Amino acid sequence: MYNPLISIHLKWSVLGVLILLIHGCSTQEERELTGASDLSSEFIAAADISMFPEMRADSQNFYDAEGNRKDLLEILTLNGINTIRLRLWVHPNSPHSGFEEVRAFSSELREKGFKTWLTVHYSDTWADPGHQTVPQRWSNLSFTALKDSVLNYTRKVARDIRPDIIQIGNEINSGLLHPFGHRTANQAQFKNLLEIAISAVRSQSPNSRIMLHFAGISGSEDFLGEVNDLDFDLIGLSYYPMWHGKSLPQLKNSLQTLSEIYARPVIIAETAYPFTLNWNDWTNNIAGLDSHLILPEYPASPDGQFQFLTDLKELIQEVNGGNGLCYWAPEWIAWKGPQAPDGSPWENQALFDFEGKALPALSVFKTN
């Protein structure tokens, strides 16, 4: 701190250092000085409803906890959801999760008072730790040309949609845009692609908060250590007990450690839990065994789902730096009919029952 009693020589030395610090302040500080929104002041109560535009086109109905038919977005608002997460694919085989649909839906969501959160997959289809496929139109490009495509595409997304939160990639444990951006085989290129995408967002939508997203807890500290020098704002983690561990106390300790070491808010970017192990169509469900559950604490029942989500939310709020929770696909019920082999593998983990009625767990988001 500046001391008015120090010598004139030291005064000028300190002043010089201060000038250098101001001139070289970080991008984060610059955004704060220009009045960028601070999402850390509000708990992010989010739902990923990327399937909803397709379901709405098929006239799927939803009902509140009292059985009254209402618009899904109204039900989510009444239950405390303040942020909607949407996936974005580059050139999907259908219009769903493509640029035009996501842009239009994002605009509608903002008009209804939601914050928007984009998860940019940099793929034409699902991206996750085992799948990071280059979009078909980019598949024959050189690395130099691929970087240009990433830059221009990300600029367009940031400029035209301007989300409150934007993920650079989805569950990028192994990198993105394989093989070019494979995290272990081509680590320098992996970080280069992240840098390019981050710079594109900063140039076009400086108020957007940038998230890097890792699936699970195991390995997250190593991952964040590798990317910590990049200019991002939020740590996003997926947490599904069937894949990522069944100890909530251990999860809490890990979140606290990550927040302290890497000095960024931590958000559970994806989670879900079954309210039953039954099914409602002919599509195999992802969760269907007792081994997928945390027993006996959280059985596969409406009450078990409610208690799991209640405890998870409280755990995050107790973490110094815990900033939010997003439930993945709460709307993805079996909307194609009971005999659909291409329906929902998730209907028993939705926050609506098999008739489309809101389950008790949805109300967890409106509690403090």
C-alpha cells in the first residue's frame, strides 16, 4: 500500500509500479471496471432444456405440482430457475440445437427474464469425454484453417447471441476437436484452440462469463492446473453419482479445494438423479440399476430425488466459491409415446413424472 511518509525516490518507484499495473491489468479487471455483470452475486439456479424446442414442436404438455397445465418456462420460473442452459452444435443433421434455433430460443428466454448459458460443443453432435468429433465441414482442414474456423464461428456465436455464460467446449476432459485439440497428444494445440475461442468471446461479448467444463471430480485438479493461465471466469463440473462418485462430503471437499486453488467460482454444470428405476418407453434408460444410486440415503423415488437435490444444493452453497447448480434435461420425458425405440433414455431422471407433472425436486431451486 502507498505510504505518504516514504522517501521521494521510493514514491516515484511505487507510482511507476502502479502505472504499470494499471496499464497491464487483466481482462477480468477491465470487465469489472467497465461495468460487466457479476454473476457471482447471485446463485445460478439453472436447467438445461436443450430438448425442449423439439418437444414443444410436438405439442408436449407439462403440468405444475398441482396438476395445472402450464408452459414449461412458466413452471421453471415459478420454481426458482433463473438461468437456462442450451447446447449448440455447429451443423447438426436437423435444425435442433443448431445456430438459428438456439439464437431464437435465447432471445425468447431473455424476454422471459432468464439468463442464458450456452454450451458450445464445437461438434455436429454430442461432445463428452469420449467424443469430441470435428464438425463435418471442418474435418479436412489444416490446423491453421481450423483455428480460423473456430475464431470466426465463436465470434458469430458471441456477437449474435451474447449469452450470460458461454462454455468453450463441453466436458473437455480429453480436449476438443480431436485429433487437433487432443489434450494429451496435442496439448499445445488444445490450449491454442481454447485461447482463440476465448479471445473471440472477449472481443464480441465482453460481458459474457466464460466457463471451462470438466466431467467429474477425479482429474479435475490436474486439468485446471493445465488451463489455469487462460482467461476464463467459471469452473464447471459435471456430477452424476453413477459415474463420478457417491460421497457428497468428498464432493464438497473437492469443490472447496478447486475454488481455493484456482480462485474462481465453481458450478455444478450438470447433474441428475432418478425418481424411479422404471421406464415409460421402449428406449433403454441410462440409469436403471441399484448400483447407480446412493443407497440407502437416496432411493429412486420422488422423495429420494428431492433429498438428493436438496443436499447437493446446500452443499454447493456451503462451499466458499460455490456459485450454482444446473439440472440436466429435466424436461426430457418419454414424449414420443410408450413404444418409441428412439424416445428418451432419461425419463426416469427428469424433474417431471411420466405424465409430465412437476416432481417435488423441482421446488428445490426456489428455496434459499
